[in-house]
Amino acid sequence: MPPTRLAAIAVAFALAVSGCSGGDDDDDATDDTDTSSTEFERASVELEVTRAHLVSPHQARRDLDAATRDAVTGVVEDLLLVTSATPLVEGKTGGGFADLFTADAGARAANTDRAAIFDEGVPRFGELTTETATVAMTGLAGSMDPATELVIATFRWDVRSAERPKDRIVREGQLHLVPDDGDWKIGAYTIVVTRTVDESTTTTTATTEPDE
């Protein structure tokens, strides 16, 4: 085969290899772009149940049934998520607040007691470091009906800013939850929140009586 013909084939082969290699580099570049994107930090709350008992005049103290325990835990977690974790992490309040309360208790929490219930106006913490996240509950059955009529949930939620560890929110208190059309709702509460931001500490308390 003439030398010029061999040279032409060599050039063509080199171009083909170069083209294939370039395609692989493009794919790698796309993958790097996808994996290096930063995901938006989302707020979350998960509580450890330390106790869940039922007190009843009909029988000795026993464990609260799993369905009630899980439902009440979910309400307390949602309350902390909507009023505290979401404002601290995302800079906004969460949704569904009114669904967690009876009508009277919800109206008071959203207005008169708002300064204690919501962590509004607090600089964003960003990612949270959880020191304590617990809930203990005691269910009470009626004297005429063995069904659970009231659950008292005692919680403590202590979090810090991962970026600014001295900034801290401690929420603790008791919630009185009652059954309402198949759901458990907060009918009364005592909440104490201690906020430490920029080395300044304040404590705010909110208390309301059970609905009559």
C-alpha cells in the first residue's frame, strides 16, 4: 500500500479515537456537575418516646396502645416542625398549624401566645444539631369508658446551630391532647422556650387551660 494511503488511514484512526475520548470527557463533566450540586437543607423533627403509659380506673397501669402513641408523637413532632425547626432551618413557618389544635387553643396559640409558640424573628440556624429530642406520655381513660380520653405529652427539644454552636433553642412543656373526629389535637398547653442567640438569652412561657 502506498505511504500516502497509510498516512491517511493513520490520521483518520487518530481522529476517531480522539472523538471517542472527547465524548467520554463530556459525559464525565456532566456527571461532576450533577453530583456537585448542593441540596437545599430541609427541616425535620424526630422524637424519642421515653414513656407511654395508660392510667385507667378499670385496670392496672399498662402501655398506651401503639396507634395512640404514634399519633400523639406525630402531633408533637409536627408542632415542633411547623413552629420551630422550619423557621430555624428554612427561614419560614411550616403549614398545617391549625390542624394540630382544637379551635380555641389554636386561636390562642396563633395570636396571644405566638411569641412563645413560634421561633419567628430568630436568625436562621441552618443545619441543626440536636442535643435532646424526647417525649413522654400518659394516657387517661374515663371512669365510664375504657377508651383513652386524654393524653398528656411532656416533651423536651434542645437544638443548636451547627455553624454557631452557642446559638441554642430549648423547648419544653406539656401538651394536653384530646380525640377530635378521629384525630388527636392539642386542647391545652404549657410551653417554655429559652432562646440563646448572639450570647443573649431570653425565656418565654405560654400557658392555656383545657377547653371546657
